[in-house]
Amino acid sequence: MQARPEDLVKERVLVSPGITSPTTKEENQLKRILFWNHETFYFGVGRDPFLRAGCPVNSCYITTNRNEVPYQELDALVWIPLAEDRSFPPVRYGSFIRLETHRTHLRNKDYARGKTKQAAWFVSKCGAVNSGRATPALLFSRYDILPVVYGLGAYEETAPPHSFINVFDFPSVRHLADYLIYLDKNDTAYNEYFQ
């Protein structure tokens, strides 16, 4: 189902032609969007792309600088999983659903609470057509999982910092195991991965 423009527009704002950079007063009203892992997504940065496209909503500001705005102050973060394997088709299998309710991130949630096991093993065949029953994204979102990855992907480029554990960050399997045991005993350290 293709989204209709009226479904996407939340607020219509008029702007004088030529205004492309926010002033101090305007900065507080801008919707700040961070493109996390692609330079421009072929759209551009700042407010210019919206003005050039004749977008009726021009109170958006795009940046690729991860240090420009604290994450807590972002209105949107655009992150697209990338694959280094060029043999995959450019369009992935998957689906998008329209959310009817606003979901907020619970910063004070204790993600360690109720966890009774130290580890769970999830294996995925990259690029395989999924059945929708056990996709990695579904598993991560449903169970608040901290992924331990075998760092052959572009995780540092595609995922937010401190949101996963990379096996290659440890000098040995023993060091990794010791760290996982430490996280199991330290709920504060474990919960920091979900901030």
C-alpha cells in the first residue's frame, strides 16, 4: 500500500523563498532528522532539499553529523541496514506497517528484570526470505535483546553506538565470556546498552 501525501503531512507551514538555514528562533521549531548511515540518501542535508522539492512541510532539518544534536533531542533517526555483499538485490524482502499509536522509548525501564538466562542463540541466514515468525528485528524488539555479533557486518556504520557487543572487540573468547558474566551480574551496565 502506497502512502498518500495527506497521510504523511502533519503540519503545513509556509516559508519565504530563499530561507534555507535556520535562525535561532526557527531552530527550536525545526524537526531534526539524522541520517545515520548514509551520507544523504540521495536527498540532501539541511532544509534545502525540502524547499527544492516544493514540500509543503519545510520545518524539517536533515543532518548527517551524529554530534550536531544530542540523540535525545532528535525528532527522527533514519537508519537503513546495509549489506556489504553486492550480490544481494538492492530491494530486500520485508514489509512496513503503519503504526496507529505513538510508542515511546522507556529510558528508566530495567531491561535486565525478568531475564533468567545469560544467553540465547539466534541464527539468521542473511538474505533469506523470512516467514515473519522469527526475523531478527522481531526478536530484538519483542525480547529487548542485546545482540552479540560476529563483527563481519558493518555494525559500527549501521547501528547506534553501544547498542551491541562485537566479538572482535575482545582479545579472546575467555575475555568475552568474562564480560558477559559481568553484564549478567551488573544490571546498570546491561541497561546502558538500551539507552
